[in-house]
Amino acid sequence: MFKLFSREPQGYANLSPADVKARLVADAHVQLIDVRSPGEFSQGHIPKAKLIPLNDLPRRHQELKKSGDIILYCLSAARSKRGALLLVELGYENVYNMEGGISRWPFDVKQ
């Protein structure tokens, strides 16, 4: 069944990088998940992000709280869309994908 409002047919919503930044500032409990590889993560990631590579997400999703917002990102949004869909299928709500990935993140990154 399709979710209403700004949700994609898959059950998650897309957020712009500016929207993600605003949510991170407004809510300290937002879970920001980087689904890239450890090597990509070490080259630079969004502050407060937790690394859970997409291939590890099926077995590590229990590390995430089901309450509150979960925002996923990768390099371009291809992997994070797959990760968002997986989390929705596993029963998570308030799942978001950052449009354009970190390649469109205009703010500071942590090395």
C-alpha cells in the first residue's frame, strides 16, 4: 500500500541536503547512516554519521532505533535508496533518503 503525503511509493521520503542539515541541528536524536564503504567514509563523511555499509545493513539494522528519524546517504543516493527500501521492508518508519548523496552536501565534512 502506498504511503500518503511526501512519501515515495516505496515508503520512504527524500530530503534535500539542506533539509537534512536542518533536521540534524533541530533534533539530536536523528540517526544519520552512511551506507558507503569504510574507505569512502574515511575520505570524508557528514559529522554525526554512523557507518553501516549497504551490504552490512541486513544484519546490522538492529543497531538502529525504530523510533525517530533515520536518514541514509551515500555518494549519489543510489545505495541509500536501496537501504531505505530495505529498512521500510523491515518495518522501520520515518525513513529518509538524502537526495544526491554526499556529492551534493554543501556543508562541512569530517575526515
